[in-house]
Amino acid sequence: MSSLQSYLLLSALLFSIGLAGALTRRNAILVLIGIELMLNAANLNFIAFWRFGPTPSKLTGIMFAIFSISVAAAEAAVGLGIILAAYRHSKTTDLDQMNSLKG
Amino acid sequence: MTATFLILAVLTVAGTAAAMGLRNAVHCVLALTVGFAGVAALYLQLDAQFVGLTQIMVYVGAVAILAVFAIMMTHSPTPVPIPAYSTRWALGGVVAAAVFAVLAWAICSSSASSQILPPQPDINVQQIGEALMHQYVLPLEIMGLLLTAALIGAVVIAMDRKEEIK
């Protein structure tokens, strides 16, 4: 088993854990955290491919990871703001009870 | 695959799995910081020191604190505790396991993953800063604009509008 393969497998496992959390948890904040975990797995892939790629001195993977982390931070701030607004509206963060748009 | 990688991988997976599995939301965020720190250590292991330290500052520092604040502000004592998992949690677990199976199959059958490790690149922060200020200056400016918009947007969305009416 090569080392890139082990990093990719670890990243796939992190992605699946985040996906499982986003699909099964009822607390909206923990669903958002699951999405953050999936973004983290993608970042780990960027760095692993950069390090094992043919030209690691070109900084491409590092730049991708830095910009991806910035976008994830913006997403977390806006997502938690939306959760606070939804909590003020419906007095709950339980996603199974946020069904006022359901037909 | 070294012993360091194995230890970090076990730590990261245990932290994230606990973050997605525990019932108390505050415990989840505490476990999540362990997982994020493990990912940061993996970045350091991959010779990406700048990204590793950025990961610690942004995720362990900012995102986890933000999540704890959101949990505190949305916490309301209810007579009946809300169950931690959705009613159709088994379906979500099956979907996640299927996604992992497909990804693992693709990784194991790919020839690209049999790369050997190139020699360690000598990257320092000065080179990253110069690249950000020359080659990647437009994405950097757009990122600054995006972060400003996200900051203002988050404040506007989370603001209590009832006080304006009074």
C-alpha cells in the first residue's frame, strides 16, 4: 500500500463520516459541522495530491487549500447566522421540526 | 506508511467519529477540535506547514468557537429531550457507507495512487506570500471581498429585527 493511497483512503473515510453526520443528525449545527468535515477531507486530498505530485515546488495545492479554507470559514459564518435566524423564527434547531415549507 | 501517520489517522478518525456520534452537542464540538487538530498534524506531516497552522487558526480557533457559541445561543431546556439522530438514520448511514465503498474502490483500483514520494520541497512562507501577492493576487482580492460580504451577510441575517420595529 503506497502512502498516497493511505492518505486518500483516510480522506475518503473523513468524507464518509462527515456525510453520515450530515445525513443522520437532527441538530442543524451538527449538520453544518458534518459539511465542514467533508470540506476538510477535500483539503486533505488537495495537500496529498500536491505533495505526491510531480512538481511540489509549484505551490498549486497549497494555494487551493488556503482558498478552500477561506471559503469554508465564510460558509461556516453564514451558515451559523442562518441557523440563528431560523432558531429565532421556529424556536428549535431540530431539523425534523423545521417543516413549515413542507407540502 | 509510518507509525506517525497511523497514530494521526486513528486520532483524526476517532475525533471526527465522536464528533458525529456523541449525543451532547458541546461534547461533539470538543471531539471535533481533536479531529481538526489531527488533520492539521497530517498537513504538517505532508510538509505543508503554512496550511497546517492555518488549519489550526481557522478551524480549531474560529470555527469551533463559532459552533460552541451557536450551540449556547440556541440551547433551550425542553421537557422532552430531542433525540440526537433523525428518524431515518439507518438510511443515511447506508448512503454514507456506500459512498465510502465506492471511493475506496476507486482509490484502490487507480494507478495514480501508486505514486512514489518526491523529494521534500523547500517551501517557506516568503515564497507563499510572494505567490499570493503576484501570481494569485486576483483570487486573493476576490477572497477578501467574499469574506467581507460573508461577514456583513452573517451579521445581517443573525440580527434581531424586532428591535428595529421598537
